[in-house]
Amino acid sequence: SVGRRRQPNRNRSNSPQEASKGSTHTADYNSSDQKTACRKHELYVSFRELGWQDWIIAPEGYAANYCDGECSFPLNAHMNATNHAIVQTLVHLMNPENVPKPCCAPTKLHAISVLYYDDNSNVILKKYKNMVVRACGCH
Amino acid sequence: GSSSVLDGSELQPNFMHRRLRTQEKREMQKEILSILGLNHRPRPHLNSGKYNSAPLFMLDLYNSMSTEEKSDVDQYRSLFTTTRPALASLHDAEFLHDSDMVMSFVNSVENDRELSPQRRHHKEFKFNLSQIPEGEAITAAEFRIYKECVTRTFRNETFLLSVFQVVWEHPDRDADLFLLDTRRLWAAEEGWLEFDITATSNFWVMSPHHNLGLQISVETSSGWNINPKEAGLVGRDGALEKQPFMVAFFKVSEVRTRTAR
């Protein structure tokens, strides 16, 4: 039942039918998968470019990063896929119209510290949790 | 354009991107301010120089935090003993380790008031604690004042420095003071003096109308009151990097959720 139907807009070679045809196709799948697979992308939020250097003393900005990419069957390639993401994928394959694929989202987040002035020229040093994406995975 | 948050150079080549419109940029700024827990962009008044003692102290703490991603106190210890113990001490490193936020407060007293003859040498200090974010509880607070060496005038002299909390002010007589701490100082001594004002700061936060500031007085060993400046204590007219200030360490006391805007 998993391979019963194929969505018209999914012309990438990662459907279960094609994946099961043989090793050649699996190789094709892997090569395209590498380009679009869920992974971390670099994104720098610059406080300096926002024109905030008069009140933010440090840092000048931070590498926030973001996650983007496909979480497609099979999830073996996605080393950070959660166990539930595998179940989610299977249910999606059985009912693609109603059940979404797992999401590409952060699996590891780190904190940053920001040093800034308030309106009274007092200085605040604050830790902000979960600001930097260190790793992405399928959830 | 070039000042947009989404800088093309940081993105993958196949990522379709565009420059943010002015309104979008404003919205983006609002969103980032919201992440930082701020309602608006602060507008500090930095007339007396950007880097006086309080920001320098905070920068010391910041540098110690940013060079570590480690978490145990021993690592803070080694960091503070091997790198730059100039302003921040081991004491501060331990507070820092347990804190979610640190805040420094500049002295907001601009002119000496006319005090009674008995207290003519007292110096006043006031700190504006009104902008402490909600949900933050003070775990430690210090009043810091710098002492310079004064051996020329007072060779081998010792001084008694007293720090008071101003409890109540009266229109017709001296304010009621509560003695917080005393310290004996050598004339030749030089460096930052730290006074624990944790209880006082918590009281000021709970009851802002009682925040009437601190006073200090200095006595010689023979019991004469002298101007703190004569004992080497740096006041408002001293070097910027030696200005007295207050620092408080906070722990988040409640779970903060961002509300929809």
C-alpha cells in the first residue's frame, strides 16, 4: 500500500517504487538527496548592520543559522532523524494527502551572551538560550 | 539593502533571496528585539564616554563568557586567574556561573548635596534599578569603588571606610542611615573595593520608593572625618575607568513566554 500512488508534483527519484528498483537508482537517489537533504545552513544576524552598535556593545552579530531541506524516505541518510520521524515518514507514505513529512528542524541549539546598554546607560549582560543552531535533523 | 539581516553572502548559492523592504526590515528588527526580550530599541545617553568602569567590568565578564562554552566553575577559575583579573574577580566568576543575567548600574548622583557639618564629607551614590526585567531575581549585588594609593599625604595611615544605606530622608535633618559594612584601608592600598549589598538591592527592587541610595564616610585612625578623595577613593571627578558603580547578578525566577504582538 505504501507504493500505491505517487503524488503528481513529486518527480524526484526518491519515491519508494524507484528506490526499490535497484542499486543504480538508489545511487541516483542518494546524489540528489545530498543536495536537498535536511541540513544546517549558515545565516549571520548582524547587529552592526541593523545599526544597533550604539546600544549593543558585544557581539557584533551572531551565527544564528537555520535548518532547511527534505526529510524524505528512507531516513537512513539523515543521521539526526528522531525515531518518531521514521514513524512519521511511514505514516506520510501511507497517507501523503493528510499526514505531512517530518520537519527539518534544529536538534541541537546553543546559547549566546549579549552585552548591551539600557535607556539609563546601565549595562546588561544576558545569556539567551537556544539562539544558535548547531545541528539539524528530521523530527 | 546591504543592511538587511539576510546577507546573500551567507546563504547557499541556490537559495533564492531578495532584499528586505524598509517595512520588512523594521518588522525584522522588532522580531529580533522581541527575541532579546525588549519592547523597544534602547537609547542610552553616553555623554560621559562609552567605556567607563561599569561597561569595562561587564566587557571583562562578557569576554570570559564568550571564550568558554564550558560550564564548570573550575574552568571559570582558571580563566580568571590566568587571563585578566583587572576588574572582574574570581568571586564574580562564581556569581556569573550561576547567573542568567548580570547588570551594572552607574551612579546617578551628579552633584554633591549640602549635608550637615557632621556629614559634610559623606558622599552619596544612587542607582536606578527601575529597568530590571520582570522575572529576574537578584542573587548577589556589589557596590564597587576604586581606591588609589595616597602615601604622599598619609604615610602609614589607615582609614576606616563605612558604607551606609540611606533608610529615610527628612526635610529638616540628616537622613537616617543603616550601616552596611566597614573596612580598614591602608593609605598605600590600590584597587577595587567590593561591598556586598545583596539584601539592600533586593529591598530596593521590592520597594522602589525606598531606593534612596548609599552614603560612604571615611575616618582616619585618630577619628577625624576626611573627604573620601583624600583617602584615595575615586569619585565622579576621577578617571572614567575608576568610577564607582553597582553590579547585580540575577537568576530567572519565572518561565518567560513571548507573547503575541
